[in-house]
Amino acid sequence: METFGLKIIASDRVFYEGRCLSLVIPAPDGEKGILPRHENMVIAIDVGIARMELKEGEWTEVAVGTGFAEVVNNRVTLLVDTAERPEEIDIRRAQEQRERAEEQMRQKQSIQEYYHTQASLARAMNRLRLAQDKKWNL
Amino acid sequence: MANIREIQSRINSVKDTMKITNAMYMISSSKMTQAKKKLADTEPYFYGLQGEISRILRHLPELKHRFFDQREKIPKEERKIGSIVITADKGLAGAYNHNIVKVEEEILAKPGVHKLFVVGELGRHYFSKRGVEIDTNFRYTVQKPTMHRARDISGAIVDQYLDGELDEVYVVYTRMENSVQADAEVMKLLPLERADFNVMKMPLNMYREEIDLYPSAEHVMDRIVPNYVNGMIYGALVEAYASEHNARMMAMKSATDSAESLIKELSIVYNRARQAAITQEITEVCAGARAQQRK
């Protein structure tokens, strides 16, 4: 099967580099799939779960933060601020993060602080979703 | 010549100080290695963002975006200029803090309404005495720079910029050229300038691949630019942290060296004094013995 080059760069490391069969990423208006020989494009990415098919039928899920994907000449580069595999996520920490954000949401905040907490809550919930889905699948 | 006991206590006190400076030297050198590793880890992300902005600018030369708005209509005297000044939390680092303060003073001398965002305790002390406007909510330490802190800082800065509370934003930090050379430097953060992303000039007849921006160019730019600013601030924080420890390392090394040479000198003086005391004692004993013989 045809493949394309995929490189996922998070802000603190290069998360993945290699070939990939197909990729699904969370765009602002829903998921978007990328297959080999995709048209050249730059796509904004929201906090969510990306899936990549590295071997046929084998999907790997990744929790990603905001960023963007660049598709040029059958090469895809994902630049996101965080990227984590389900097994890397510390459920307890994510839960604490969610509780902290919820706590802050209830208090009076400036608009900037509100957006900040909202983003933090979105990241926490995204982590939890991926980590817990994984737990049920076992 | 000083008394033997005095010299002895002086030597001991220098030795104690040397223990401290030597320990600080080792701590700083390990912290610097960590900081350098951190910087290397985040480099691909940062260069990726920079490359992407330059690519988008190349494809959409007519793109108007609020982060590129130079706000030329505002006269020089009324421009609100914000500076993020990164100093250390404490001294004992040679001229490190002094250089940063000097560069910031140069910025303050220029026309405009200045506002400071100071990272680091030492700079905060200095500028609060000097009577410049300092953002008081802006309390961050320089120890162990993290992405989270950079995100907090850039969030606050980008917000004030978009609200029109700031027209220009600079970062004053120390950049490490190599392990011996570090320079205090000013970096312009916002508004972004096209020239910074060396847009390639391409011949007209060349085929250029077309790139679709999804959902829209604005959307994509909105994702990239805050992250880019974030990356720049993180880079500056880490670099400043590394240079701080490099400066401290060098200061502590020379302190240890001069303590060593001081001890060497003092021990010579001490040995001489001891020898003199012994000689005198012998002379006294001999003189006493001779006096006894004569009797």
C-alpha cells in the first residue's frame, strides 16, 4: 500500500518520524483524513485526538494540542504544542488538572484568564478521554 | 608581621568561602547542561513554526494579519512599548544582570510610553526603584523555565497587544554565543516583521506549488503565530537561564581560583611567621643556656 512521510513535532520533542498509511486529525470544524498523495495544504488543528495508521489495520491514537498540519509533496508535518500516547498520560494528573480548571471556571475571572482556563480544561478532558477509552478497550 | 593565629583564621575563612564558591560552580555547571538540552529539544518545533510562517508569507504576499500590523499611524511619542526583561533572581554572576539593565536603559531612553514586564527578582528590584511602570501581575521566576510559564507569559503579552495596550513588544535577554561569549540582546517580538522571515525571491516563470489553507488563512495564522511567540519567549527564557548559569559558573570559577592563590600566599606568610617564631625561641634558649654557662 502507498504511504506518505509523517513527522509529528511537539514543543518539547520530535514525537514521531516515519511512514504512515493514513492519518486523521481534529480540525476546527471536525475531523479531517489524510491519505497518500493528498493535495498540498495547511490545516489548523484543535485540541483533540489524532489517529494514525502506521501498519495496515493498526491505528495509533495520539492526544494533540493546538497547532497545524502541513501537507506538501506527500510529506506531512504536524506541529502541535503537545502530543501524547495513551500510555504516557497520567490519568490522576489529568483529573487533577480538570478539577483545577473547573474550580477556576467557577470563580470570577478576566476574559483572558477565562480563555486560559478553558484551554487548560480542554487539554485535560482530551487527555482523559484518550486515556479512559484505552482502559475500556483492554 | 601578623600574628600566627590571625593568619591561621584568615586561611580558614578563605577556605570556607572557597567551599561555597566551588559548590556554586558545580551546581551552575549542571544546571547549564540541563538548560542546553532543553533548548536543543525544542528547537525543531520552533524552526518548524518559523519555516511555516515564511512559507505562508511566500505564498500569500498580500496577506493582511493583525500580528503583522505595524500600526504606523500612531506617532512615536504615543507608542506603547512593552519590554520583557529577563534578569536573574540573584547576583553573584559577574556582569550578567548589569548588562541586561544597561540594554534596557537604552530602550527606556527612546520616545514612547514604556511598560516593563520583568522576569527575575533582581531586575524587579532595580526597576521598581527607578520608577518605571512595571506590570505588577507579572510575577514569574527565571528558575527552571517551562513551556507552561512561557505560555502564561505569551498569553498575557499577546492579549495586551491585541487589545491595543501595547504597540510594540521587545524581549531583552542574554544570548549565548558560545561557552565564553554571552551578549545582552534585544529581540523584537511583536508586531512580526516580514523581513524576519527571509522571504525567498523566486523567478516569475517558475512553477510554485499551490497550498490550500484550511479552514482559512486567518485560522491557520491564528494557530501559528501565538505558538511562535510562545516559542520565542520560551527560547529566550531558556537561553537566558543557560547564560545566567554560564556567567555564574565563570564568576565562581574565578572566585575559586583567586581564593586558591590567596591561600597559597597566606600559607607562605604563615610558614614564615611560624619559622620566625621557632627561630626566635631557639635563639632565646641558646642565649639562656650561654648565660648559664658563663656563670
